[in-house]
Amino acid sequence: MKRVQAVIRPERLDAVQHALAESGFHGFMVHDVRGHGSGEATNTGEYRGVTFAMSVKHKLLVDLLVEDDEVMDVAAVFQSTASTGQPGDGLIFVIDITAVYPITVPVQIS
Amino acid sequence: MRRRRLLMVVVLALGLVGLMSSPAWAEGDTDGSTKGVVCVLADDPIAEDAATCELEDGTTGVVDDAATTAEKTKISLNMLWLVIGAALVIFMQAGFAMVETGFCRAKHASHVVMTNFMIFGLGFVAFFAVGYAFMFGATGAGAIGLQPLGDLVTLGGNASAGLFAKSGFFLSGDAYDVSVMGFFLYQVAFMDTVATIPTGSMAERWNFKNFIMWGLFCGAIFYPLYGNWVWGGGWLSQLGNSASLGHGVVDFAGSGVVHAMGGMAALSGALILGPRIGKFDKDGKARAMPGHNLPLAFMGVFVLLFGWFGFNGASTFAATDLRFTTVVTNTAIAGAFGAVTAMFVMMWKFGKPDPSMCANGMLAGLVAITAPCAFVAPWAAMVIGIIAGALVIAAVLFVENRLKIDDPVGAIAVHGVNGLFGVLAVGIFADGKYGDGWNGVSGNVKGLLYGDWGQFGAQAIACGVIMVVGIGLSYSFFKLTNKIVPIRSVEADEVSGLDLPEMGAMAYPDFLEAQGTVFLSSDDLLVGAGVGGHGGPGNGGAAAKLRSEVGA
């Protein structure tokens, strides 16, 4: 079992979610994160006459558990729906999971 | 470059000062000393210690002290009511700001609230400079019954039946008068209400620089033009005299002059802008884009209700005209029935009351009662509120699903549709208990239920004129200014939120985590709150992609 974590642009969530569902992945978590992609442009804010740089941006971390042989399918979904071809599109992490316990059923499922 | 600009400003300012201080312009009553002075025939010979004054026929009379004191007290009372009314209506700007910001998404919040805030100043500047003169420069005492304010608001003579008046620029000359000052403050508040209506229907995608031009145009021309025709003694107000249509166009506090005209501008603006990115899916089906703060929006609705008592109530221009209690109570009745009707209609059609639609229902009732509030009985106010509460829902759904126009806050349905309904309602429900001498026509105002089809005819003409002039003028204005500064914000900015790219400041810079809850909703497009990318290389692609997917 693998944990796939993808950092995406917030405005891509809807497309990602629909594509995941179409591919049969219905459960997932979304974390609200901030960060800065390498090569991504920096925003400029202005407050009471002071201009300041805001390089840290709002991103979403979509997080789901899949079987080992499904990892590439999920990665492909992210690559096709969350990509704009520009710096700052995000990254996909794949992490090994040793055990998963559901809250409601007191048995180990994998 | 900067120096040349400075020079231009200095020259303009000097020219203005020269214009203002021109000795040829007589001033009005700047301290109120001549208001309410009652002049009576003098004994012969006139007593030595008596204060003399000029009678209407030019002969010398004496001041009746007791009557003068009573008259001055009356005028003061009326003026106080008017200024309280002005303050209440100006506070409605806060209501609009809260409603519109609450109904919009967090990523645009500082942009939406800024349009609602700056419109006050922008409209004010233009109305002070020229708008007021265009609208009321020819106001005669007969036009809308200004006698209670001291009978001196007679700039430029009597009602002109024309298209545009032209005196009192920068409140100079005759307009520098205590009565006019109070009247101006009240009127400028109404103008700002019109100006702020389109900021709702055009929210979340209106380029701020283009918006600035609208503020000035609305205060200078858009509002004063039709306003002059109905309230400034212009041709629509004279239809009673010139075409025997009841009392001419009667619009007590501005269902037409203010709300419907604002609604027409909201319609043309939203039409030209097109829907927000993602509002309609590939098949053209509308998607929900929930506002980010309903409690804020409801606070705004209550502020509007509160302000409406000044909007309608003080439109008597007189606290001594006790009809104002009928006016404020009718206003509350229509608002309450509007909200309740909207709630039940939504529960019946969709199963749940739908908070934002209930808010629109109350506002629709208030808009619709604005023209007839002084002329109708409480039962009619109730009927008007019920119709408005249902009409607004039909209109919101029609605008969104049939016309495919994206109106984030329902401004077109609330102000445009119900404004027109309010104008017609005068011609239907007016019960002949009030309005003697309105627009210089004797007798009370009656609607068709009480036998005066002519009045209904005048109101119908007003609706036609509002639609033609309101849409025509605003549509051409937005089309024209689109050539100077694009009316639509940059796509990438719209996707990431207009706060940072257009305003330079986010409404909620520290609250990104707090907004995380909404990200789990299936409507992604309400996310992106906070720090999205500015038009850097990143988001152009995102916007284009989003567009191609949702087909908007």
C-alpha cells in the first residue's frame, strides 16, 4: 500500500477530484499548505505604501492511499489534470505505508 | 512628465476657484436667516420698533414674530429629519458593501469591498461637481414639493420640462443655501446607491480601473439624467400636465430613479463582462459559487433595512408631514413579506429556505415598495412585498438559467426587476390618500385599482424609458470605456483572486488555514482563497485550461 501526496494549484482541485473519481479513486484528503515551487514567480503585495514580496503561495496537498500497482494510474491522473506546464504546478510524492487501521473496524486490513 | 501633470492640476484648481468666487453669482441664504419669515400687512403707520420685511406684492410689511418662530421651528424639524435621513441612506453603503462582499468569494473580498467603498467618493465627487446641477438645477418649488425645506430651493427658476438642468455646479451661486445643502446631502446619498448596484452584478471580474470611470460617469450623467426627468421637473414628471396622465411619473423614493436605473446598469455591465470563469459548465449549466461569509451578508441586509427607513421615510422631506410614519411602516411591511415569501417559495421549490435567497427576498420587497410607499395602504404594501419576494426568485433563476448572465449577488433581479415592478405598483395600488399637488397636479395619486388608468399609463411609460435609457446609456458607456481600459480583469488574476494583483492587499492574509474547510466541497472554484499566483508565468496556463474545461 502506498500513500500518494500531490501538491497542486488550488484552482485545479475540482478537475483533479473529478478525474480521480472517474478512475475509481473516491477517498482522499486535502491539506491546505503554503509553499513555493522552484522557478515560480513571486507575488508583490502592497500595504500602506510598503511594497513587499510574497514568494510563499497557497497550495493544496491532495493525499490518498492506493495499492502498489495503482500508483502510476494515480500519478497519471495528477499529471494530466493538475498540470498547466508552468513552474509551480507541484510535485507528487509516493510513500510506503506499513499499516492502515480504520477507525470504525478494529482489525488490520493490510 | 510629473511636473506637467502637477501644472495641469494647479491650473484646473485655479480656474475652479475663479469660477466659484465669481462676484456675478448671487448666493442663497447661507445662514438660514430668511427661512420661514412670515411677513404680514403692517398697521399704518408702521410701529418704530417693528422689523420690516417685503410682502409678495413688493410693499413693506412687518414680521409676525409668533408665526415666524413657529414656521422656523417647522423648517428646522423638517431639515433635521432630512439630514438624519441622509445619514441613514449613506450608511446603506456599508450595507451594500457587506452584502456584496459576503456573497462573493474570499479571494476577491478586498476587491469587492473596495469597489463598494470607493464608489461613495467617486460618485460624490462627480455629483458635487456637475451631477447635482444637471439633476436639480431647475428644481422649482412645484416639482417635488420642496416647500417644507423653506421654499427656497428654486435654483434656475421653475420646473423646466427639459432634459437637463444646469445651475448649481460645485454647489455655488444660488445653491450655496442652507436648504440646498441639506437637500444635496440627501440626494448625493441616493446617487451613490445607484452607483453601487452594478458593483454587485459585476463583482469578481470587473477591472478596477474601468470601475473608476463608472463611478464618475454615474455621478455626473447616468443618475442625474433620468433623475432630472422624474424628480428635477423634467419631461416625465410633467406628463400629468402635458399629456393628462395622472400626476405624471410618480416615484416616491426611487424604485425607478434609483433601483431600476442601477439594475439596468448592472444588467448591461454583467452582460458585457460575461460570466466569471467557471460559472457555467461545458453544457452551459450554472454552477454554484457560494459566497464566503453569509453572516456578513445578513448583517448587510439589516443595515440596508435600517437605512431604508431614511431612504423612504425622509423622502417626505418633512417630519411635519406625518405621512412619513405610513411610509416607514409600509417599507417594513414589504421587506418582511418579501423575506417570508422568498423563504417559503424556496422551501416549496427546493426543500430548504436558502439563506442568500431570503436575503434577496427582503431586499426585493424593500426595492419594490420604494416608489409606492407613500401612496398605498398597508394591505397593498403587503401584497407588493409578497409579489416582490416571489418575483425576485423567478428573476434570479431566469437571469442565470435562461439569459445565462452571471450576477453574483442578484443585483439585476433585486434592483432591476423589482425596481420596475415598484414603479408599476404606484400605478396599480395608489389609493388616493396622498400626493395632492404632486408634480403640480391637484388631487391625490390614484392607481388603476382606484380608477386612474392614466397614472398607470405614466408609470408604464417610465418603465419603458428606464429600460431604453438605462440599458442604452450604460451599455454604450461600458462598451466605450472597454476601449480605453479593458472592462474585464486579467484571466490569471481572476483565477488566483483579484485581491493581490489589483488591490495589492488580501482581505484575509492570515486565514488560509481557516478556509481549508471549503476545499473539500465539490465546487473547487470557490477555493484558491488567499495567495494564488499573480499574473506570473504560472497561472496563465491555469486560466486557459480552466476555461477550456468549463467552457466558460
